[in-house]
Amino acid sequence: MSEPTLQSFRDLAALRGCVAAWRAAGERIVLIPTMGALHDGHLALVAEARRIGRRTVASIFVNPTQFGPNEDFSRYPRDLETDLALLAQAGADAAWTPGMETMYPPGFATRIEVAGLTEGLCGPFRPGHFAGVATVVTKLLNQVRPDVALFGEKDFQQLRVIQQAVADLDLAVEIRGVPTVREPDGLALSSRNRYLSAEERAVAPKLQAVLAEIAAASRNGTPVAGRIAAGRAALEAAGFRVQYLAVCDARTLAAVERVDGPARVIAAAFLGRTRLIDNLAV
């Protein structure tokens, strides 16, 4: 059997023609939306896509509307040639790499906002971020029209926002979360990890370690406030600047005082100039 060949598209009509042919052949299509700077976490999504579907499409688009004015859009890592090579090696069937003129043409005036789920956690620190995410993902889903779209659970709030938007808008796609891929020392893989200095990289796994301690201590129904305070203190002592650290209901993302159902311990913290996020199931 020959090795799969990656097709790369920048023209929407050409992409839709390819996808329409797959669909006419009865093939199940899986989309993986990305902003590029691919790593093993993204390649795990490709592997899962190949397991559950016949055709895999990965999109690569650094979306400006989900970056705040003081965030890292201009320096966000971009290496399309390497990304395409990695997708080909992983066995993806197509890469969708639209330009800005396709995603946000002149006169573009629509924004999708999801209330409730966006009001806590990252929401207050990144105003407009989730509207940018919901809008661009909705466009990608309409462009590719997959049966399933995969998202990493590391961005758990993003995953929940997208699931809510898809449900509310009656989009005919299944949104699935895929477990976070980690380095051997526990650090969640992220395109932004490359910003860490050697000294910061050595400290970074402390974030996951603190989350694991809180998750383990919260499973017996004990109050979480003391554990959260201790975890925040431990992170700050290690050099993190904590934005938030909370135990939340896994469906609503509302903070809980005790765990009596599916929950997540979720955090965002700066280490130097690099913002790290992570979460663990309780």
C-alpha cells in the first residue's frame, strides 16, 4: 500500500471540491483546527483522527481575533513548511491553510459570542479571546464540513466554548476532546513552550505537579479552598505569576467548593513572559 499523500489547499473552492468527493465516496472526515507550530500534541490529534475517520484535514491559521492588544500575535511561531512536513509524516490527508483575505475579507462584520462559559477563568484576562475562537472555529467547520472535529483538552475552556457554540447553532459536527499530551516530566505540550528559557523550562513542570496534588486532595469531597491557597503559594514561591487557580464543574466551569461530580482543576500562570495553562480531571 502506498504512503498517504498530503494535499495542501489555500483556495476554498478547491478544498470543498476535494471534501465533497470524499463525502460522495462515503468517507468519514475529521478536522483538526490548529494555529501551526505543530508539536507531538497536534500529531496525537492526527493519530486519533486517523483512528476514528477515513480522511483527516488539519487547518493552519494564526487567528488574529483571539489575540489581545498586548499578546503575542506578531511573535507567535510560524513555520508552515515544517508543519506541512509533519502532517505528511503523520498521515494527514489535507492541510487547509487559508489566508487572511479568506478568513476575514474586507467588510467582515460577524462575531460569535458564548455567554456564561467565557465569563470566568481566562475570560476576564483575555477579553474578546473566546469570541475570536468561536468565530474562527465556526468558519473552519463551515468551510471543511467535517463529521468530527478534535481539540486538545489542555485548552479545556476553549473546548467547552466550542462544544456550546456547536450545540447552540445546530452545527452538524461532533466535537471531541483528546487528552493532553505531556513531556516526561509532566509539562503539557504547547507551541508557546519554546518561549521558555532553560531555567524556566526546568521550573515549568511544577504547574502540573500542583494541579495533581489539588486533584488528588479534592476527590474525597473535602473543601478545596485550603488546597487552592496552598497550591497558589507553592507556584508563586517557584516563580510563577498566577492568574487563576480553581476547581471547576467540568460542564459549567463554575468554581466549586467541594467536588461532587465531574470536575477539573484549572490554572493559568506566567513564567517569565510565557503564559502557561493546564488542567486535570478530578
